[in-house]
Amino acid sequence: MQTCHIYLNKGNISELIGISALESLSFLISSLMHDLNHPGLNNAYQVNSLSKHALRYNGKFINNIN
């Protein structure tokens, strides 16, 4: 969400592509929803740590265990 906020305000993306204040707000709210319950760790970390997320979502990792 913070990155989206920076794009909108510091990068002037909203002016460049011509979106309204309501569209900017929608963009920020959708980025907030995306970030909820996000573990904050990348895929490589998940696989290397054998996390439950790697077991669930990484097909290669699961196939190598079986």
C-alpha cells in the first residue's frame, strides 16, 4: 500500500494517467486489501524455510517431496 501511495503522490502517476480522486482512493483501498494477512516474505524464503505457504502454493516444491 505504501508503494502505491508513493506512486500516486511522489511519482505523479495520477496526473500522468488522468485518474480521479475516487479512482486513487480505490487504488489505495485495493492495495490495502491485497496486503492484509500478507506474511511479508518472498517466495525464495518460503521455499527455503519449508513453510506451510511453500507446501501449499509451490508445485515444484511439492513434486520434489513426493
